[in-house]
Amino acid sequence: MENQVPQSAIEAATKCAYDLECLRTGKCAGKSPCLPKYSEGENVLYLTTGPTECPYCERFGKSDVCTCPVHYALFHNAFHAQPQPES
């Protein structure tokens, strides 16, 4: 999974308290990672699940957001890997 994430995103994830466990196991702190609903701006994921103990998850108004550069890269890789509708 690590090869799907740019090295720049890995290096920018300096606040990760879990040693980038998501890249090795797909989990965060031994649990399922927060679930993104959509992204807006660079490294901003709006979540369908509430905040976790992760230092990148926080409350923004009435929404929960994740600002982890690695999670953002994983989300965008998964999104762009899905088949797109034909025009």
C-alpha cells in the first residue's frame, strides 16, 4: 500500500502517533480508519464517522475532518482507481 502514497505525503505526516500503521495494515491505532465522505482542498477530508484519537482528526464547525496527508493520498488513489462513468 505504501507505494500508492507519494513520499512527500509520508514525509509531511509528522503528527502521526501510530508510525503510519495505515500503510502497513490499513488500520489506525488498531482500528478501522476514519471514513471520508468527500475531500475539499488539499489534505482535507470530510468524514462520515466521528473524530478518532488521531491528531489529524478534528471538529470543523458541524463536521469532522481529517487533515492527514497520507489518508488524503490513499483516499484519492482509491477514488481515482474506481471506474469512471463514460461521457
